[in-house]
Amino acid sequence: MPGSIQVSVLDFKELPSSSNSVKISLGKIEYQVVENKTFSFPLTNLRDNLVITIHDSEGNQVSRSVVRTMSILVKGVWDDIFSIEGGGLIHMKLEFILNNEDRNRIRSVRESAIKKKQAEVLGSRLRNAENDKLLALSLNRHELSDVSRATSSQDFQRSSSNSDASVKASESLDGIKEESFQRQSLTNAIDKREETPFAHVTKEIEQNIEDKIPSDVKKTNEESTSNKNSELLLQESKSFKKTLRLVIP
């Protein structure tokens, strides 16, 4: 521990009548003091405090007082009247002293501590920045995953919609084909009905009637209306045809 504590005893007041000497010690070093005397104690650690004791003529301790070393270091220079337990007052000037060598040593230790602290702060910031970067990357991965799932869901919905449309189009085409087939079947049925044996018989009857009409009657009917029998025959033929048409649509 660098530095030393310098003690200047300025005055004694109201000491016990039995007092014979005043001693001041710090650690293992002890001085018997008198007024207007200065003593120096090298500072080896902060656990040892400055102790003031008063003794009688036989060397027995009459009173005692303690001044904390840390308080002296904090104040730097401490000029005060200190009371002693058991009676008595002592006026002292306490001062923490550093020589050039000690100052340089303290400056070096302080700078080293500052650099260490700065390194710790910088390291902490770097770790925080790295953690923030990793967190951002993780969030980006989650967002990309969510977008990918949403895109896949939309593609699936589009695929399902297209599949439904294809099925509906196929069903519609099948319906059109079925309707066309039914129409064609109906047409074929009508054509077959027209070609039934009854229709052929009707045509044969009409042809027979036509054949029974003499050719000269036909010509006469065209040129003259004098032959009434031919006219009646023609009328009967036409009436028979109409009847056939009514019966056979």
C-alpha cells in the first residue's frame, strides 16, 4: 500500500490526573508523543487504524481512542481536536502523504484499472451487439418461415380452387356431351319412326292409287275438265292422301 500517514501533535487538553504519557500507534509501529511533535507511519494496509492511548506512571492504559485510517485517506488533511475515551482531548493534524514514487505507482494502478474497466465495458457492448444481431437473425428467420407458410397456404388454396374449377368444367362438358347424345338419340329415333313399315305401306298405297289413274285421264284433267269420272277419281285420291296424313303425322 503506497503512502504514509503523518501525525502532528499540537496540544493536550484536560488529560486525566493520573496520566503520565501519550502513545500513538499504527500497526506494529508505536510512538510516545509530546506536544509540537510530528510522526510518520508508513501505510501498509487499510485494516490497521490509528490508535491513541494514555498511560499512567506505571505504564497502565488509562484511556484509549481510535481513528479510522480510511477516514484519514478520504479527508486527505484532517486538523481537529479528538476526544479520548476515559477523559482528555488531543489536538492533532493528520495528513495522508504520497511521495513522487507513490504517486506514479498510484497513477499506474489507476490507469490500469481504468483500461480494464473500459475493456470490460467494450466487451459487454460487443457481446450485447452480437446478441442483438443473433436475435435479429432469429426474428428474420421466423418472419421468412411465416411468409413461406403463408405462401404455401395460398398456393394450396389456388391449387384447390383450380382443381375444383377443372372438375366443374369437366362435369359441365360431360353434361353437354350427355345432352348432345340424348338429342342425337331422339333424332335417330324420329328418323327410324319415319322409316317404319307403316310409313312404307302408306307410300305404297299412294303409289298404287296414282298407278290406277289412267294416263289419258291425267292428261285430260290437265287439258279439260269434261271427264267427270276422272275428276271424281282424282278427288277421291286426294281425299285419301289427306286422310293418310292425318292418321300418320
